[in-house]
Amino acid sequence: MENAEKYRRHPPTWLRALGGEDLPSAITVSGITYQHIRTFKHDFFAATGLYEGSPGKVVLKIGRRVPIFGIPLQWIGVFLKKHESRLYGLTESIKGVPALTGEWGATGMAHTYVEGRPLARHDIPDDQFFPALSAMLDAIHARGAAYVDLEKRENILLGDDGRPYLIDFQISWHLPRNRGGATWPARLLLEALQASDRYHLMKHWRRHRPDQLEAGDIAASYQTPFWIRWHRAVFRPVTKLRRRILVGLGARSSPTGRSPG
């Protein structure tokens, strides 16, 4: 029992994106040095932390760079860094999306820090919050992208200024036209993912500010698209099993919570 508890407090290094290392104490991004303030999360795919320099605070995310059982996995970190950096660049200037500060190393990227906190279950945001979030999604969609991860409430930040912000574009979707984005299968997938964004937006809207919605909008928010029902039926059992395994290995504190920081 004592060994199991020790295992939970000190999970094996192969479960961490940086192995036995922690986030660096200082980084230089775009010629500016930032000092480490705190670590938000360090899991299998990435380590994320808060840094501060003369221009202000930034969030650094370093993708996986250590192998597992001798199998090189840095390519995953490189791919995710390039993908997320490209999405932040694509959505640049959209109000509510943090600005990309720059890249760090082979698998790291930084963006500006949002003063605020994740939207909580019992929050009642002001009247402009959800209309502004809806406008953000419209702007992202207008650039040929889909956010994809809006189901997670923690990806929606309630800024200290009362405005909504979106973070974590790691699984967001955008396929350039010169890479097949103009083909009908890609357009069909994009439309489905954008429709999923709208569905999850209305679900959050209904839960937090139902007083702003018409009866028809509330009824529609309960109509889960068939592709989301299919995805849940196929992948949710796998996700639950994976989380329970990670809890047993000490990489998560609970099967429903987030990975420890």
C-alpha cells in the first residue's frame, strides 16, 4: 500500500512529456527572457507553465520530447507545436485568442497569458460573454478553421475583464487549400466540426445563461448531432479506461479530473 502511494506521488518519468526534467527556470522567446513562475500541467503529451518577463506574462507549452521504451516520440511534440503555432497564427487578431509570442526549441511555443480563470460550472457571466464567444467562433470559422475542443469548459476562460477567451488549439482543425482543404471530403469534415463547435457553444450557453436564449434555441441545444453521439459511443469507454489506468500509474489524481500540474 505504501509503495502504491509512493508510485502515485512520483509517477514514472516515461509518463511525462519531459521525462525526469521540469520546465526550464528561464526561457528566451523572440529575444526576450522570461522567468518561470509556476507549472500548470505536466502530462504525457506536454508540459505547460507560466513565465514572466519585461513585456508581461506568457504561457509556455513544451510538447513531448522524450522516448518511451526506446521509441523516439519527439516527432509528436514537433508536430503538435507546429500545428498549434500555425493555428494561433491563423487566428491572430481575433479578439479573445491569445497572441502567439514565439516558438521555443524543437517542441515549445509561447502565447500571451490571459488574466482570468476557466469558466466554472456555476458561473453566470455578464450579458456580453456568450455573444462575444459566439462572435469569436464565427471569426475562427470564417478563416476556414474549427476549434473542435469547445466541449471542455476549462478551455473557455472568463477573463478578469469579463470577456471570453479561448486557449489550447492543439486539436483544432484547419486544412489549407493547397493541402486538400478545397476537396469535398475536407469541406464536409470542416462543416461537421464547425457544427460541433456551435452545438457545444449552445450547450454552455444554455447551462450558464438560459435567460438569453429563445425556447427553440434551448430545445435545439439538447439535440446532439449524430456524429457526436457516435464519437461518444466509440471513444468515451476508451477514454475512461485510459484515465483509470493513468490513475493507477499515478499520472492522474482521479478518473474525472485533469492531469496533475
